[in-house]
Amino acid sequence: MDIKPIRCEQDYREALREVSRFFNDEPKPETPDGDRFEILLTIVEAWEARHYPIGHPDPVEAIKFRMEQGGLTAKDIAPAIGKTSRVYEILNRKRRLTLAMIQKLHTLFGIPAESLIQPQ
């Protein structure tokens, strides 16, 4: 197996090209092609994490995502924020989250605190 580390953008593009040929016909695990695919994915993901990091979502988007994911309504998340009207103020960006709201949203709904403390 002649796999090398990704050291520059050109190495990254070459690794992507090689990985992409496996996407439509993913090799079986524990085969030579399967091992190659797995190793290439690992080094590509490591390069991307280092050079193209994805930040945390905006707090309002994080709340909306959790609501959509869990089929929740404004009334459902009111215990963490206050009255339903306050929930709509937050979702419409008319009011900012307080520390108490952030703590409750994290505790009650599992929304990552890192996402909730991002600037709106």
C-alpha cells in the first residue's frame, strides 16, 4: 500500500481524487481496497479538521435544528426559555439568550453549550 501523509494542498486534492472513485462503489471492509479506502478517509478527515474546521452553529440555528430534529414546538421549549412569546422573540432574534436559558436549553434538550454561547 503506497499511501502517504497529506502535507500540502496538492496531496489533499490527490487523496480526494482517489477517495472519490470509491464513493459510488464502496469496497467491502477488510479487503485491500476496503483498507485503502478507510485509511484514505482517515487522513483526509484529519487534514480537513486541521485546515477547514467547521465552527459551531449560531445559537438560534442550533435551537431550530433541535426543534426540527425532535419535532418540538415553541411551547415544548418554553420551560427552558420562558413564555412562548419569549421563545418567538429568541427565534426571531429580537432577544438574546441569557445564561439561565443557555443552561436550561443544554440540560433539558441536550443542545451543546458551545453552540448556544456563540455570538448571535
